[in-house]
Amino acid sequence: MILVLGAGLAGLAAADRFTRAGRQTLVVEKGASVGGLSRTVLHNGYRFDLGGHRFLTHDASIEALVRNLLGEDLVQVPRKSQIYLRGRYVDYPLCPANAVAGLGPATAWRIFSDLGREKMKGLRHRRPPVSLADWVIARFGRTLFDLYFKEYTEKVWGLPCERVSMEWIARRIDGLSLVKALAHSVCKLSGRNLHTLTDQFLYPRLGIGQLADRLADRIAAVNPVWTGTEVLKVYHGDSRIRSVLLQNREGRREVVADHFVSSLPVTTLIDRLRPEAPAPVRAAAAHLSYRSLVTVTVMVGRERITDVSWMYLPEKRIPFGRIHEPTNWSRAMAPSGRTHLVAEYFCTRGDRIWERSEQDLVDTTVGELSRLGFFERREVMDAHLLRVPHAYPVFEVGYADHLKVITEYLKRFENLQLVGRTGAFGYLNMDHALASGIRGAESILARTGTAVLRPAGSSARPLALPEGRPA
Ligand SMILES: Cc1cc2nc3c(=O)[nH]c(=O)nc-3n(C[C@H](O)[C@H](O)[C@H](O)COP(=O)(O)OP(=O)(O)OC[C@H]3O[C@@H](n4cnc5c(N)ncnc54)[C@H](O)[C@@H]3O)c2cc1C
């Protein structure tokens, strides 16, 4: 029996692979629904992701999986993004024309002369970058760094740019798309093209959560998927994980399995191991952290507010960092004649934003969005607040040394695979999370000699629930 911990995309992709290989699998998920960070909330007829999730991949097998799962429900969406800078909405990629139009000729001139200067410097020997500040200034110059990167990055991470590891950018992150956008414009100037920046992306008609729901349905036709079930403890002995203690509405039970795939935040996994992990490993885990997110969604009684996919708001005086309008991604995301804006507040669990009351955050969001001219207060019909822990693994300078201590320790468990964004503490996008789950499953299947693959969606006799004993 294989136990998959966490039903985000990584855990579900692993469980789907096991199911197709005919292996008895149980998926356990703490949340009330599957999907993890890639789920879609349905509130009074309005749908929204936890921050808009576009699907984009360069892996043909992952794209085929997603197309196969969603079929006609996968729509192609034009991408249009803007940054709100100094009271103006500037389109990006920031090409010379819109930089001049949006930022004024003097600032545009400073930006592009910085770019030229940094390029010249790059031809000479330069100390390798360590922090995000080193990396960005070396590539884009001080003007752009001060204008956009500094404030936005500090909003996302809650750390000075000098403490954010450059590896974050080196890992080609989508979260700060402007990085790519600007890289794209620079590359264009130098005649190269950055293929990751596209004008279109794929999106499920009913929100990104449809992808996880379809995967879960396919698994659940054969193997159980238990939502509302939290992993409280992970028992081990003799270099193997033996069992987990689960808690759900029916109480607690211990479940024994032969193999375990974990997509739980790696810090949670370390915390729940019994016997406890050695002190240096627990100390290393205490040095790793995740950034959280609070989303405030405001429902408005009109058909459309903006024409953009995302809008970035780097300025510190605006308390949220990004907004999106789900109906620009799929009209099915709101009732007809209505729309909504989702504002993302980047925060840390327990900090001032995380702890603010729902009413206070809704009032602030409505006030700020109406001040920015998106709608008038009287148009607001409803609002919804969601707190999302473990949204972004924090790549603080030096994090890799702590992560190494943890992964070296966990390697001793021959029947444990870490997968996914929070599970492997990597900045994975959805396609990478799916691929990581599939790879994790295949590594177990290769070791246990399973070769049979059932066609996707083929029905089979539902498996009996796994052995468990009340604890
Ligand atoms: C704001 C935001 C915007 C994003 N936008 C994009 C985008 O546009 N495109 C893109 O490709 N990617 C995007 N991503 C990334 C994408 O969300 C992730 O790559 C993907 O969802 C990661 O899936 P996962 O399964 O690895 O992790 P998760 O989704 O974090 O899954 C882990 C699961 O484990 C569960 N769990 C945790 N603790 C326990 C426990 N003790 N017991 C049981 N279960 C537990 C959690 O509830 C969760 O369901 C975005 C992420 C964020 C935060």
C-alpha cells in the first residue's frame, strides 16, 4: 500500500500514476477539498483561485496530461499585464515605447542607459551575485531596481532584497513575472528570445481547481482520497517510514503503508516525525520558512472592471501586491453581469496582516481599490477573505545549507519520496509540481518493479480501505 500525503497537484499526480499502475494507494489531505495552492474557491456563484493561476508548460507530456483531463474545458487566454508605477498603469513587457509613454522620457532614458552600462560591466570580471539585489542590479540597473524590483520583492518576501537569494530568480520564477518580462525585452534588444514569456496561456473554464478535481475524480474511481484528514505524526524505525497518525472527523487512526510520498511542507514533515528528528535537523528546519498569502475578493455589480490578466502594485503605500479579475480569464468565473477583483496580500503567518480581522482587511481593500479608481464603493455587493499558509518557500540567502541538512537526513528513509513545491521546498509552478509527483511515483514503481500502466480513466474495482487501527 502506498500512502500519499497532501492532495495538491504533486500528490495527486503521484497518486494518479500509482493508480494507473494498479497500485493500492490512499491519498490524505488536510483541506476540505483537493488542489492545495491550485484550488478554486466557489463563493455565492463567484469563482476565484488563490491568486490567478495560469497554466503554461514546455513539457509536452504534462501538457498532454492536462489537455486529456480537461478536454473542451481548457480555454486559451490572452495575457495582458500592467504595473502601477508612480500613479500610472504601465504595460509590460517594458519595451522602449511603453517605458517612455508610461514612465516619462527622463526615467526611460535612465533605465535604458543603466541597461547599457550594466551590460558593459558584465563584459568585465564581476563578483558572482549572491542576493537578488546583486542579480537584478547587474542585469537591469539601479533605476529599475529602485523603481520596481526593490519594493515589489520586499512586499512579496518581507525581506530586504539583499537577503533574498539570487537562486530565486535563477530558478525562473513565474511569481515575479516582470523579471522575465524585462529579461525578455532586454533579450529582444540583444536579438535573443526568452521562450517562457508568452502572450497566451491555458486556463480551465471553471478555474484552476478544475484540474485537481479531475485528477482526484480519476483516482477516486479506483483508490480512496480522504479530504479533511490531517497527518499528525509520521512514525519511523530502521530507516523506513512505518505509519502515520491521521486525524479527521471520525477521530484518529494509524495507517501502515509500504511506501510514502510526502507533499506536506518539509518543515511540517520534520516536525511530525516520531521519534523526533535529531536536533541539528530540527534546527535547520527552524531556519526555513514559508511566506503566506491573504486574498481579499471583492464582488462588484458590473460586467467588467479591467482588461488585464494581472496588475502588479509594487508601491509600499498600497497594502496588497497584485490584483486580478477572474472573469478576464474565463467568463464562467462570475454570474452574468457581475465581476470581481482578487487582491493578494503577501504576509507571514502571525504577522500584522495575517492577524488583521476580516472586516478590517475587506474595508482596507475596498477603500484602496476604489481610491485607485477601479469601482465605487456603492457598487460592491460582497467580499470574501482567505488566509493561505505555505504559499511561497522563502529563499533567504543561506537557505540552501539548511535545506541540505534536512534532505540529507530524509534520504535515509528508503521508502519516502518528497515531491512538490512545499514538499521539496522548491519554487515549482504547476507543471513542475505535476512532473515532480509523477517522477516521485515512478521512482517508487521502478524500485518495486511495477510495469503495468492502465489507460487513463479506465475503471477498475475500487480498492478496500487500508488497514488502520484507532489510536
Ligand atoms: C499566489 C500564487 C500564484 C501562483 N500562480 C501560478 C501560476 O500562475 N502558474 C503556475 O504554474 N503556478 C502558480 N503557482 C504555483 C502553484 O500553486 C504550485 O506550483 C502548485 O500548486 C504546487 O502544488 P503542490 O502539490 O506541490 O503543493 P500544495 O498545493 O501546497 O500541496 C500540498 C498539500 O498538502 C496539504 N497538507 C499540508 N499539511 C498537511 C497535513 N499535515 N496533513 C495532510 N495534508 C496536508 C495541503 O493542504 C496541500 O493541499 C502559484 C502559487 C501561488 C501561491
